[in-house]
Amino acid sequence: MERTPPPAQVMQMLMGTVTSAAVSAIARLGIPDELENGPKNVAELSEALGARPDLLYRLMRATASIGILAETSDGKWEHTPMSDVLRSDAPATLRDVATFFADDWHVRALASLDESVRTGEQAVDRIYGMPAFTYFAKNPEVAENFNRGMTAFSSIESPVIVDAYDFSNIRSLTDIGGGHGLFLATILERYPEISATLFELPQVVQGLAGGPLEQFGGRVNVREGDMFSSIPDGADAYVMKRILHDWPDRECNKILTACRAGVPDSGKLLVVDSVVPTDESFSPAKFMDLMMLLFSGGKERTAEEFHSLFAKSGWRLNRIISTQSPLSIIEGVPI
């Protein structure tokens, strides 16, 4: 079989930015929602969405070539399995992920990766004059898009993470930086004997009403605070999903040291993050690592880096458990 020439391979990669923009546009326009009740033609869609029919057709033609939407023999448009996950009410929706991927702060930051590599400066700091989380605090609509996107990620990842780990020996669990609580809710649904604390920033807690934790009532205690100032103590175990990768080692040590002070000697630390392979194989973690370089100054870590990080914070890395997702569960026990 003839191999694709290197220039053609590189061009395919470079066109990925346009592909991403097109998928985001499909989601932001709401086309998947409009097709939920059956196929429609371009005229019907354009009227419902307030879009120009000729340009809408060109957008859908492009995404259909990569499996998102399909045109029927009578000129109507219908769902494919991939466009279906861009519906707002899909069981594992990626609509909110597609939405924040096209937000201005995200696009501008990605376009300046070379500058961050030169200087070490985070992109949002350079572009907006403040760290990403400060920018979110000052721009609640942007923050809400981001938080909904993170919840969407969690809706896909949480079930397979809970499938991979046995929480049955844990009675009290504190989720640090658990967002709107979907991951914690998934654990509580599977393990009715667990009581839990969600520890989050005040602006995130404000968005919990009507969320996934409401059904658990008295089993969940919501605490507001800053994980760099103090962490609630007294839990059998602390869990944090996609938290440590946001921060450099010094800040991670503060969080993990505070967790160690808060658990009994029989306690556990459960870090849910990517583990970067050390060979040359493709891994989503290697590209997520570049996102951390841009947005937070954090990093994705190898197994050895997790060993070192844990040891400096009073924990011994006990084991790493793979899941049916890009994330692993890195389990620590007190030293």
C-alpha cells in the first residue's frame, strides 16, 4: 500500500483547526438539536436557525465528510452517531465541549502556543493580563461555558472511572475541585453507604442548584473555599479529578500535603488524571499537556513524576489503575 506523502500528512494535521471550528459551529448553531425529531432540508434548518441556506449547506457538507451529519437521497439532513452526541440532551453530550472550544479565549490561546513555549508565559495571562481562573471569575458567561464543558467531559469519564475502582471500603469522601458534582454523584449512586463533601470555589458552588448532587440530599455536604488556603479534614479519602494537572509541582504539593494532614493513617488519596507514557507512542495526554502549558502552567505527568510528587507530600504511590478513558486512578496511601 502506498504511504501518504509527508506533506499531505502534515496538511491533514494542519487542517485539524478548520475541522474543529466546523464541528464547533455545528454545535453552536444548534443543528443537532433541530434534527432531533427527524430529517430536515436546508431551507427548514436555515429558517429555524437564522442562517443563510447556501452557507449552512457548505458547513454541513464539510462536516458530513467526516461523519457528522448525513444528507439523504431526497436532499434532507439527518443525524449520524457522531452528530447525535452534539445534541444538548444527548446522554453523553459533547455540545458544551464544542462550544467552549470555539470561545475566543480558547482559540486565541491555542494560536499562541509558540510564544508560550518561548517564554513560559501562560497564554491567557499574556492575552488578557490575568490567569485563566481569574479571567473566568470576571467573565461568568465564559466560565459557565467552560464548566458545562467540564461536566460534559465528566459525564463520559465518570462511569468508566467508577467501574475501574472499588470504593466500598470508603465511608467518607471529599471531592476537591469537583465542579458541579457529576463525578461525585456517580460514585454516590453506586455506593449508597458513602457520605461526601464537595469542596469548591464560591463562584462554582453558586451553579450547583438543580445539578446532579441534589438527589443525594443529606449525604452531601457542600463546602466553599480555596484549596490552597485550607482543605476540609476528617475524610477517609480525598479524590480529585483533573485537578493536579492544572498546577505546577509546588502548588500540587500544598494540596496533597493538606490532604495528608486531613486523613487518618488508613486513609487514601485518589488522583484521577492522565499518565503520560514515556515511549514515542501517540497519547492524548501528550497533547493535553500542551493545553496545560498554555492555560494554567500545569502539566500532565509520567508515573515517575507522580511517585516523586506523592513522596514529597507525605504519600506513597500505591498503584496506578487504568480506565476505559484517557484517565487513570493514581492511588496514594500515607507514608
